[in-house]
Amino acid sequence: MTGRRNSNYQDLRHGPTSGEIEEPLPEMRVVVQADLLVGKALLVEERFRPDAVAAPPGCVHLDLGHAPRPFPTRPGSTLEPMAGRGYKTEAVVLRSIRFAEADRVLHIYTLERGRVGAVAKGIRRTKSRFGARLEPLSHVELMLHQGSGELATVTGAQLVRPHSDAREHPYRLAVGLVGLEAMLRLFTEQERNPRAFEVLTRFLDLLDEAEARAEEPALDPLVLSFQLKLLWLSGYLPHLTSCAECGAEGPLVGYSPRAGGAVCERCGADSLPLSAGGISGIEGLLGSPLADAQISKPAAREALRVITSSYEYHGGFRLRTVATRG
């Protein structure tokens, strides 16, 4: 991803740990695919366009309560360091794709190297030593061997947190898959980003105990807050404090993905409607820990439109886990 990161402001204080769419539609549903995909592994991912507008610094709570942990990450780790091209890292499984007779291609987000593609050989066999450790949502400790190809090979796996409570609950699973796909599409590079990794693991920890708080999982405050924080880490957080076109203080009446934020009435001819309540709701999600995410139903729909339009304009993609209802 080529967008500029905002590094001038980092709200890292300790606190409670906490489809093409041509126009916005009020009704949305979530399409859940247990694997998050069936098909061939994509070797080329969409990149953000070079003219994307980077977000200005803002007050964003990222739930970063501590620095990344050194290995071994916990007592009892049975994975030993490997020489040569092998390395050990914490990772979250974002996507799992059937490959060959008994293998799977995994898209994982790692603490050490960011986004990585890997092959888990023999994982679909009944007696596989990996078993159910490498399902989407799983937080694991992996041994990976990087050969001459683009995909690494999983040589060892140990669970850190299985997140089975999230995977076995339909609502939580739907919320989780939206979050995983957002991570998958926003962070496409093999580039270390400890803050993104920790926000991801915090999201999954909270998901295990999440209650159904919205009619549609895509409108859940937790996953909306998570995606807004990911946009900030990517450098594409919407500017909401003044008109992104002319700088006027307000009133702000719409959101323009081209301008990178809210716009006033004079500049908002082609913008998405955005109310004062919607702006307040988005700012509340950004300024609070994930555990405290709260937003009204009308504001949640506006926040989702802002997030979706940001993906489409800056990245040229939309989430398959979020679809419009005809």
C-alpha cells in the first residue's frame, strides 16, 4: 500500500483495554462464507491508487496497551527457532483456501512480517498434525519456512487463542469475517506493523464475548470501530473537523471520498449524505477503545457508507462479506 502514514499523532495512552455500489442503499446484509472464499489464491492484490488522500492526524484510540511480546510468547511453547530461511512468528489466519488434494493456502497476518501467504501441507487429512489450529480467526504461533517461491510453508503451529467462541456463534462469525476481510484488503504488503497486529488481536479477543448489538452484523459497533482504526493506520481516515474541500468550519452536510472527508453544502454536490449525528458517531468510535464502541443505528449506517466509499475510491474494492440488498 502506497498511502502515506500519519506518524505525527499516536494516541497510545494506557486506558481500559479495552458491489459494485453506485449509490448508498439503506438496507444491508452480511453474506457469510465459512472459508471466506472458494477458488484459487489471488497472487495479485488491489493496491491503493496513488492519488488517494491521506488522512490528517486525529484523536484515535488504538487499544495499544503494551508493546509486542518477544518470543517465546507464552510458557510451554514447543516451537523451536529454525535456521536459514525459517522463522517463528505470531499470526492470525485471515483466509483459508483449498489447494491440491489435501493442502490449504493461508492468508495470514503476522507480527514479524505483516501479510504473508503460506501453504499448510496435508492439513485436510484426518490425521493432520495441524488439525483445526489454522482456521480463520485463529491466533497462532507459527514456524514458517520461506522457500524460493512466493508462498511460505507452515512447518509448525501452536494455538495462542482459538477464538472458537466467535467461530461457533453465527452473529460473531459474521462480524469477524467482515473484520478479517477488511484486514485482508487493506494490508496487502509483507511489511511489519505491530500496531495493526495488536488492534487485530484485540478485536478478536473482544469478539469472543460480543453480544448481538445490531440487526445486521456489518453495522455492529465493534466491527465499525475496528475498520475505522484500520483506515487510520492505513493513512485514509476521513477528515471530519472541517470541510475537506474548502476548509470551512461548517455546517458539514456530506462525505466526499475524493476530497477525503466531510464537506460543506457549497462543496457537497456529489457527496454522500452525512449528518451531524453521523459525524459524532464516527468520532466517538475513533476516540474510544474497541471495548467501549457505541453508536446509534442511524449513525452506524452512515459510518458504514463512509467506510465502504473509502474502500471503493482509494482501494478500488468492496468487501464481499458486505452486500447490498436489492
